[in-house]
Amino acid sequence: MSIKLQNKDNYLIGVISDTHGSLHPSAIKLFANTDLIIHAGDIDKPEVLSSLQSIAPVIAVRGNMDNGTWAVELAETEVVEVGEVLVYVLHNLHMLDIDPVAAGFNAVISGHTHKPSVVNQKGVLFLNPGSATLPKSACMDSAALLHIHRNSLNAEIIELV
């Protein structure tokens, strides 16, 4: 399934991953004015998606911890077109089996590591929002906001407190 958002110059996308069955209250506030929310897997409970869907449309992929009948409906990868920008979403970046540059993607969103990162590589933005509930080592609970202006991308990691 792919989703296509169009007819605007500016979009605000909420990005979250590795919620592991619990939605941080700060994430709900953070995503209040978003056009779309992307969940990069390890949702663990469908209620997390229901809560996010009450805020904005949601695109979610299945993570390695997403089991059960509710999770079979989730794809392992998703393609999202936001205005002039093409985004590839998967849970584990190590499972990336395409060349995002050759495929024309502007961004790749993933989770899994529980460590937030924003890296620009060969004109592609690689965004991992970290974990919203179970960060690793010195990392904080986090999510991200992806600002899109026409074909320009700017990602910011937000600490959830």
C-alpha cells in the first residue's frame, strides 16, 4: 500500500518507532498538528495505531516484534509520496534491499536500533526516530518531526518528556 499526500507546499510528518505497546503521552502532543504519522515498526499492540489514527492518518510497517493476527495486515515496507517527496519506510535498515538513490527516494525511515539518527547520504535522508518507550543506553525516549517544503527535507529528533 502506498499513500500520496499532495496539493500543498509544506507538510509536517510525525515519525515514531519502537513503541512496544505503549504510546508516550508527549508523542500525542507532538503529533497534534501533523499531516501524517509514520510508524516504523515494533508497535506490539494495535491500540497504539488506533491512538495515532485519532490524531492524523497513519502509515505503519511491521517490525520484528509485531506478531498476531492484527500485525499480518502490516507490510514490511511502505512507499509514501508526500507532495514532491518519495519516502521508503521499513523497520530494520539492515534489511534494505533497494538502492534508494537509484529508486528515486528522497528519504528512508527505519527504526529497530532504538537509537535516533539523522544522516544525509548521497542526497537521501536516513531517519531513525529512536524508540518512543525503550531507548538504548544513553539515548532518550524520542520521536521525530519531518518537515517537507516542496522537495526539501528537514528532520528533527524530539525528546519525549
